Amino acid sequence: MVTASKRVGRGLAICLMLSLAAPAWADAPSEEASKTAEEGGLSTEELDRMIAPLLADDADGRRNAAKALSELGQDAVPAIAKKLAELRKSSSVAVAAAIKQAKENKSQDGDLCDALLKTPKGEGAGFKTALTTAALVRALAHAGTTPAVRQLVKLAGDHNGAFRPEITRVVRALGDKAVPALIETRKGSSSELRHWAYNQLEGMGKRIAGDAVQTKDNQVLADVLQAYGTIHDLDAVPVILSFVSSDRVQVRTAAREALTSYGQDAIWKLREAYANLTGKPAPDAWPASEVAKELFAAYDRFRLQEVYGLLEEGLAKEKQGNVDEAIAAFDKVLARQPMLDRRGEMVSAYVLYAQKIQDSDPAASLAAFRKAARLAPPEGPRVPQIKAEIAYLEGKDLLARGINDVEPFKRALALDPAHAKARAELDRLEATSVERHDRTRAVAGAGAVLLVAVIGILLFGGRGRRRLSGREELSR
């Protein structure tokens, strides 16, 4: 017993020493890896650990590693870019030879990574570079963002174009997502890569700015506008101008940043747009930056004028008692200008609407109350009442799902002591709880009585039978 206790004590002491000593012998991450981890991205060390099984002898392990790499997202792009920079130093002749060998296992529209995985594992650096790069191409395609596609486009020029057919296939599959990076390639790239990018845009029907901006993805559209600003394509200025008053904040911001980046190169287009909008020419002394600033301000006034018109329309509908029509107008206002300075004026309509549909559509009512809470000033007088309604409906939602939780109703009453519905639900739940508790106690009491009776029968009934048996023996 003493020996066992000593063993346990020694074990705990060793564990404590190891835990305290761990920082001294554990693998310390590099400064770069630590920075990447703090930023929430994949570190180069983590990427290397994922790549290692890809180059091992185990065929299943290689396929699993390729699959894991193909599922990486945008947070891995910086680490992938650094890895590709390392791989770029490999012999282009050896890489091209490995890809040529893999083409025998690749269908016309097949995946290069799959083809390399089916190829007998090569020993040279060329095969390892080809397979690693092909796996990282998959990861970049999966991320699908403009920073990821930039790396893909750069790969199209690596190793004497050995990966270009694969990159072409991937870029075409990405469609609109590849357009911004392809536009950027028109500046600062080799003539061969520029020609390739031009052909890709031509094949997509995105060669000119008017076609390139035809996309439903706001992020892609914003990136396209900024790409034109990056390469200073003067032919794109009128197209960019058409988005500087967009209702979509992301697109509007990108268009204004792109237009500003042109500087004096866009001065005449800016002056023309200003004169057309305001009806007066911009002063000659204004530089391009000042014209752009005043142009954007004029657009904002014009855009907000329409928004305020919708707001006034909604307020009038509310005053007339047409809450549904008021909400329809206010939804349009918030879609165009979520942070409108007069958004607090819409609170009462959303509260009335939520109260109106509370019994018929609790989910929509809860959504309306939450919207009212977001629109109301933080210290506004109606905030406690709105939050009380939200708590009450959250409690009702839990009840509908079979969860008898009194806390939402208690929270509702703490916020609004006069909330009759919350009080009724809380009283009902507490009464049900007391009733259930009393029933449980009654059942437990009856069970105890029954148990005592059974024990008594077993004890005294058995003793009685033994006495009777003894008497019978004596009588015999």
C-alpha cells in the first residue's frame, strides 16, 4: 500500500516537472510561424507537415495528403505562396519531364495531381516539385479568391510553362473568380504571360471592362474594379465611374478607390462626370483628388435623397396605419443605407409589425424585434421593452422544441416587469415544476412504503413459516 502510494507520488512529481520543463525542450515555432498563427493563417511549418506524407512511399497516405491539401482555404494562401517560391528554384527540365511522364495517366480534362499520384513515385526533385505544386494548385483553386488566383496565374509562367495547361484548365473552371487576377497580369508580367492572360479573358468573353464587370459576385466585382485601377486602364474609367454611387457599399468603395488611384490621368473624365451630375463645371484650380472628393459627395447627396424619400414614404404609411407597407419601404431603405443617420425613426414600425404577427408567425416576429433592437439607440427608452419581447419569444421557441427553460421568461420580466405573457408562462412552468416535484415525492413515498412492506414480509413472513414448521415437527 505504501509502495503504491510512493509510486503515485513519484508519477505526479515527474508529470509536474515535465509540464514545467516543456517550454525548454518543446519545438519552438519560428517567429514567422508565430506571426502567421497570430493572424489566424496557416504557417509554413504547418504546410510542410501536411506536404510531407505527399512525398512518402505510402500510396494511401499520399492520396490522403493530397485531399487534405485540396481542402485548404484562403488563410493558407500566404504560406502556399512562400512554398511555391521555394519550388520555383527546382530544375525546370526535371519538372517538365515528370509532368510529361504523368500525362500518360491523365485524360484530356483530367487533374494533373491525380495523374502524378498514379505515376510510379519518382526519386528526383522534379517529381516531388511537380506533385507538390499540383497539389497546391488544387488548394488555390479551392480558395478561389483573387489573392489565390494571382498565385495560379504566376504559376502559368513558371518552369517554362510546364504547368500552363493545368492552370488554364483550373482558371476556366473558376470563371468570374479568375478575371481580376487575369486583368492585373496585363501590367508588369512577361509578354508571354500577358498574351496567355489576354487569351483567357477573350475566351471568357471578359476582354473589355464593360464585359468584365458583368458578375453577380460583389467581391469579384470589387476586385475587378480595383484591378483596372491597378493597371490604370483609361478605357475602364467610364465603367468604374458607373459604380461610384452603387448601393452596394463594397462595390462603391472599390470603385472610388480605383478611380482615385488614376490620379491626374482621370482628371478629364472626373470633370465631365462632375459637370453632368451637378450642372456646373468644376473649378480649374481643383486637382483630380479634389474633383473626385466633390464628385463622390455629390453622388452621396443624390443617392441619399432617394433613400430619404423612401424613409418619408414609410413614415407616412406608418402614420396611416399601413404597417406592412411601411416595413416594405423601410426594408428598401436599410438595403441601400444600413447605417442611415435617421434609422431610429423606423423602430416603432418594426415593433408594431412584430407585435402584429407575434402569434401567427413567431419566427418572423422575433426577427422583426431583433431588427428593431439593432435600429434603436443603445440607451433608447424602448430598448428594454424590445429586449423583453425578444427574450419572451426565445423562451417560447425553446418550449416549442420541448425545452422547458424558465430563464428567458425571467430575463423578460427583469427587463419589463409588466410583461404579462412572460409572467403567465413563468407561473405556468413553475407550477408545473412544483406539481411534478410533489408527484415525484408522492411516488417516492409510496415506493418507500411498498419497499418496507416487502422487507417486512420477507423478514417476518419467513420467520413465521420457520416457527410453523418447527411446531409441525414437534406434533409429529
